[in-house]
Amino acid sequence: MKKKTITKEVSLTGIGLHTGVNISLCFKPGEKGIRFKRVDIAGSPEFLPDVNKVVATQRGTTIKSGEHTLQTIEHVLSAIMGLEIDDITIEVNGPEMPIMDGSSILFVEALEKAGIVETEEEKEYLVIRDAIKYYDEETDTELIALPNDHFEVTTLIDFNSETLGAQYAKLKSLVDYKSTIASARTFVFLHELKALANAGLIKGGDLENAVVIADQDIDDKEKNELMALLGKEEIVIEKGIVNPSDLRFQNEPARHKLLDVIGDLALVGRPIKGRIIANKPGHTANVAFAKLLKQEFIKQRKLKGMPHYPKDHVPVMEIEKIKSYLPHRYPFLMIDRIMELSQTKVVGLKAVTGNENFFQGHFPGNPVFPGVLQMEALAQTGGILALNTVEEPSKWDTYFLKMDQVKFKHKVVPGDTLMLKMELLSPIRRGIVHMQGTVYVNNKIVSEGELTAQIIKREDG
């Protein structure tokens, strides 16, 4: 799938939730991922929405660049991710994003107004292949990423609130983000307001940009304090919700938590193919989970070329078929299976057992699979690729000519299974085969090198 950006600039103005100042932002087409710029600072420093740049998670996500910070970025990021935009610049003239109506819908509508277009560059995904889990014992918060062919999020919340009860929200596909998630507003409990105000936060908060939830009755004194805090001459509490009492969704708080999860997971730096389940999520937990996902992405990038096969994958060749191609026999046949074979690539498997004859001397009491034999296993695997290009492979052999750029990175021992990948670096000419070889064990590269061989017909007799 191609990356996306916007076609033209579009601007918005609103109040900052925590600073209480009027802030303008401008979405602009981008070329290198998502970038924030604070144009109110000399030099307009860039802020990268990267999990390693996060410096605070109290009532919002804050990132830092040099000595400066940028607050409350999660709703903007959620809108960008919800619309599957990859390259965009966001210029802002203040220290935080405007809160708008407390959701991401106004950002979504502005971005759609700007026009969304595909670029020529392919998206790079974080693909969840195995379960990744985060758990906080103190808060009982748990986030899990599971394999899935597209991005999907489920959130579950429970604040022990009679008003809210336990709530559940699910986004099956980003196609539904605008209609089911984007308009869900941020929320706060009535008993939290005074503490937040005393902490210097929510200076721009009011009943137009947040749902205020009252879980207990308040007396006239508390009501007057609340009216003063919110700048209202009168407030009404109906069904536990401070006016306006109508929720946009019955489970609006759970949907907003889902909105936040999407925004905070943008800090991974790449779109995700996986199913996310978040139980009692919050910005602190979201960011900690995003760090785990970022680590997984870095690992995958290092192993970008590593083949992956489902458990029911049928090998292209078993051992007897391999013997019909190669002259090698015990104890020097180094391939058990061929998993994949094309005109330019071959992947083989070698199960290393403690019965290998060379372990008697390499080394007694400390068996190590020799590096030179790893190269031999690659060469034999490459021989399958080479001989697959000729008629009657049994009448031809391949001979090593040279090895270049060979590196041994990790020890191989009995019990390991070598995944042997060979790819052509150039077309086969005059029988010369130039290949890049990589050996993997347990999601690690254990050795690699450039191998060159020649295909030679056997002499009769």
C-alpha cells in the first residue's frame, strides 16, 4: 500500500486545554513522516512524535525537542493515524495542540478538506507476528498486541463508577474511524477537577470540550466552586453527567480511550498490522506499550529480509528431492528442506543436532557449529537455486569460487535450526552465480556473506 499525505494546507484555531491560550495550527503536505513545528519559537524547531521523545503523560502526551516541549499531541496524531496519513507537517504557534471540542473530529474534517492523496512510496508496517504484552500491577492496566492482517483496537474501561459502569469499545477497521471514534470527547470526573486546576492544568477546559462525570452528590458550596471553576452561572447534573448531559455515544468514554490509544501508538513511528486489546489504558501505559512495539519494529527492520512461513507451509523440496539435485551425502549434506524457490531466491532449512560428526572435535564439551560449515550450508542452498536454472540438474555441479564480506555474529549450537536464505545479486551469466547469503536462527542473523559459484557440467563417465 502507498503512503498518503495531504494536497494543500489547512488551518485551525482553538484554545489549549492546559494553557488556556488561543492556538493556531496548520496542516501541510509532508515528505518524511509526521513532523510538528513550533513556529512561535525562533528557528521553528521540529518535534518528532517518537516514543523516545515523550517527557510527560499527565492528562495528555508531551514530547520534547531541545529545551522546548509540545503538549497534548494525542488527538491530532489519532486523527492522522485514523485517516492513514503518513507524511505531514503540523505547524503550531503555541506549546500545545488546541483541544477543539475534546475529540479528534474537527482535525479529521480539516484533513479531509485539505484532500488526502497517495504518494509513490510504499508504506512500511510494524507487523505483529507474536503476542506482545504490557502489564502494570499497580493500575491493573494491560495492553496486548496480537497478529492480525490489519489494524484493529479494542478498549475496556472500568473506573468503579456507578455512572459509567464497565465499558467496551471496538474499532474493527480504520475505515470506520471517523464515524465511530473521532467524535468521542475527552472526559473527567468531577472530583478530579479541583486537583487538576490546582496543578495548573485544564485552564482551557470547559463543558464545551470535555464530558464531566459526577459520581456523587455535591452540596451548594461545592456547586458554587464548580461554577466558578468552569466559568458558568449555572450547572445541571443529569444522570451523573454535568451539562450538556447528552453523550454522543452510550460508551463515549471507552471510545475516547480508544481514540487516545491510536494517537499514542502513532509514537511507534509506523502503521501497525495487528490487533490491539487495551484494558484500562491511559497515556502512561500507552507510551510504555508503544516502547515495546517500537523495539519490535527495530528488531523487524534488522530482520527485514527474514522469511516467515505459516505452520502448515509445505516445503518445496524434502531430503530425497534435494539429493537429486546435489551430489553431497552424509556427513556433508547440509540441507534438510527447501522452503521456497524462485528464479532469484531460495530458502533452505538445516536442523542442527548433537549427532553431527564434527561436534566430536568442535569442541568437546562445548559443541559449536563451525562457521565455515554455515557457509557450506549456504553454498549448497545456493546450488539448488543455480541448478534449478538448467535442464537435468543431476548432470551439473556448482563449485565455490569465492566468499566476500563474511561475518559471523552469533554462535550456533545443537538444537538450533538454520534458516538459509540465498538471493541473486546479479543475473547468472556464463554459469557464474553471485549471491547474498544470510543465516538466521531464532529471529537473529547468525552469519552472512557474498558467495560466488560456477555451474559446471559433469564429465561423462
